[in-house]
Amino acid sequence: MTDANPRLERVLAQLKLYEHPLLDFSARAKGEAVEVIIQFRNPPVPVHTYYVELHPRDLDHPQFEWGFQRQLYDCLHDYIVEMFIRTPQDRADRQRKGL
């Protein structure tokens, strides 16, 4: 860790508390914000990397740890949902388009 960015240090310290068998977590500074990066570990098929920006107001909040956990879990939900390659809505779209 570096003393140059205490917000990044705070996020990296929180990420060390989380371990997942399928996902890797990292973070990097993005201006005054911090970007959290979620990657699928050794995916059997290629999947995208998920990025979420944490804003300074959230990073500086006294209840940061609780807010971070809630936001991380929300992001994990979104990331997994974004991995669907077909949904019932896709079928309805194809039928409307006559495909």
C-alpha cells in the first residue's frame, strides 16, 4: 500500500477481508475516487471484468465499512446477472423481430 492515497488504502484494506473461490478483487485510484475491479477467476468461457467507482463521499463516510459491504454485494449481484447470455426477454425480442 502507499501513503499517497488514503482512500485507495482504505478500499484495499477492506478487499483483503473478502475471499471468493470464483472472483478476484482489486482496486485502483481514479482521481479523487477509487475504482473496484471484479474479475472472474479462470473462467471456462470469457466473461467481462466488472468495474465500479466509489465516490469520495462514500469513501469518507464514517460508516464506510458497512456501506462498502452493501455496495460490493450489490455489484456481485449485478455482475452475475450481466453474465447471462440468454434470458426470456431475449426470446420475446427475437419473436417480435421475426427471428
